[in-house]
Amino acid sequence: MGLALIWKPQGLQSQECLSHFKKNFLSFEKKSGKSQIGHSGTLDPFAEGWLLVGWEEGSKLLAPLMGLPKTYIVNMQFGQCSDTLDLSGKIEFASEAGLLQIRKNFESWESDSGAFLSKYLKSHLGKGKQVPPKFSALHVDGKRAYDLARAGVEFELKEREIDILDAGHLCVDSQKLQWTFKVTVSSGTYIRSFARDWGEELCAFPALLNSLTRTAIGPFQSKSTVDQLQKSNKEDLVVENLEMKDVEQLFDFATLSDIEAQRLQSFGRLNREFLQSSKPMILLNRQNGALAWLKSDTREIGRVFQKDPFAY
């Protein structure tokens, strides 16, 4: 039972990644039957990077960890666009005149060492709005948007509020017409929409995502470099278990007496109140074992743990 970061390789669905994890890492699965397992944010099959996964008692901690910002390394391809906004869709190329102008732009960006693109990214920091891709899992009249898009049904998606928390230029390749940058965004932001919108703004033609790598979820990131992870054996998932110290900045903590701990685990009740906060709270026993988590706004009990989710 617990929490972990799992590196999802390219080509796998997020759920396929979980199934592989359950089969190869959760040895108790065969003994105890079906287990609770989930993750805090899907990655598209073409993307790679970290999934925050909880299983057994650890799955009860996913709710207060939903909505964490995500950090990505993005490689954007200019001069091409697609209906899916990535390489998996139907590709359309810019005209010869358009490609010529895009190439001139890239040569200019390369010559100024990315100063223009760095300034461009800074100008987009903060809250804004974007239209999600039509090839997304959002619901439209009870159906998934990607199902409607594949069926050729015409529909529109509403703008959503997003927040770009940080962004930095990494490099440009004027030969391949590719731009690589790093960005940290609020949960629910679609990086593929940046390819469409920023391609139009910068070069008057939508771009697409050549690659997308999630390097961090909130404060959770790897002890290994992205290059090491990408070169890892794709047959074996990279799994990094999370300890209580890894979530300390996301929660408040309080220690219960033995009597309070017994009452909580036996009856799911507390006999005292806790101050509200912007953070949820984890309740501990006197041995620093996690007993439950409380909601931030009301301090109501979120979930009670039958066993400590951090005791692997």
C-alpha cells in the first residue's frame, strides 16, 4: 500500500501503465484479489513522464493530491499541424511561402540565443484562457470529445481558465524547425493547445507537439535525470516510492493521543476540532503513523486509513 511516482514510457496508455504496475510490482494482488489503485492525472499515449499513483490505503490520499501543477519539457514542431495537435493525427504542412517565413523566424531566434522566445514565454505567465483540443477526454453532451472528433461531428469546446506558473526557453533547431521549452502549468491545462495557439501567434500557422515529457507533479520529481529515465529499459517500469517526508509541504500535521486515535479508527470520529487551513491535514498516532486526512476548508474527515499508507 502506498504512493509512488511511475515513469510512463511513450506508447502506453496511462491505464495500461497501471495494469503493468499491478501485475509486476504488487505481489499481494494475487493473494488478496482486486486492489484499489488510481492515479492523479492522465498522460496521452504519445507523451512520457511521471504518473502519481496510489494503491490500497495510498489510493485514499489521491483526492487531496488532485489538482497539483504539472511540469513538462515540450518539443514543438513548426511548419506542420494536425487535427490531434500531435504527430498521431492527420498532418498538414504549411505552404512554401509559409515555411520560408517560419525558417527566417527560427534563424532569428537562434541568432539572438532565444532572447525573443524567452520574452515571449514570460509574457504568457499567469492566468489566462485556452480552448482544449477536440481530441480530448472532455465530455460533450454525454460523449467524449475525441469520439465525436473521430466520427467527424462538428462541435465547439468552451474556453477554460488556466495558469502558467513558470516557463523557460531551452533551445531551437532551425534545421528541424523545432522549439524546446519547459513549462509549469495548473492542472487541466492542455499543452497541445499551446502548439495550436502559439504556432499561430509566432508564425501564422498552427504547430504540433513532437514530444511531451512530464518531469514533475507538484513537488514530486525524480532523483534521476530525464535522460537517464528515457534510456531506461522500457520493459521494466521505473518506480520511485514516496515517503511521508515527500508530502510534508502539501499537508498540515497533527498528532492524536492514544484514546483519540482508537476512537478515530474504531468509529471514524474526532472529539476535537482543528483550525481550517489552505492545506489538508494528516492525523498521526504517537508513533507517527498516518491515521486519516482532513479536508482543508471544513476539517471534516476525508478518509480514515486502515493501515498507514506510508508503511511499505
